[in-house]
Amino acid sequence: MFKIVAVMLSGVVVGYLLRNKRLGLVSRLITVAIWVLLFLLGIAVGLNDAILGNWDTIGWQAFILSVGGVAGSVVLAWVVYHFFFSESQE
């Protein structure tokens, strides 16, 4: 656990020191890293018999959570827009 926190803090320090530099390459590297991590997550899920054996139950739960999360985000985004960014008609 200490190693993880140390690596994260070192990244924060380096980011702070390089905050005024243009680092276009970093954005592309982050995108590639995220794609690789998602691919490896897919492999881990595909190798897990417990997940694949309960796919019908897990799939419905994931669908319900996803729809609820998206619906909640849309509603709250509308509320924030309505109260903070729209012009009042008074």
C-alpha cells in the first residue's frame, strides 16, 4: 500500500513541477494506458469462471446500475444547468 501511495505522490510532484509545460505526448500515453488496462480487465473477466457462470444475474445488475447512473447524471446535470447557467425569465 505504501508503494502505491508513494508512486501516486511522486506523480503529483512531477506534475506540479511540469505544470507550465506543454506535454501533448502525455495525453496520448494516458489514452494508450487506459486502453491497455481495459483490455487486461477484459482478459481477467474472461478467465474468471465465477463471473462467467453468473453472467445472467451480473449482467442485469450491471444494466440496472448503468441505467440508474446515467439517468441520475442527466437529471442532476439538468438541475445544475437550470439553477446556475440558464438565464432567468423574470
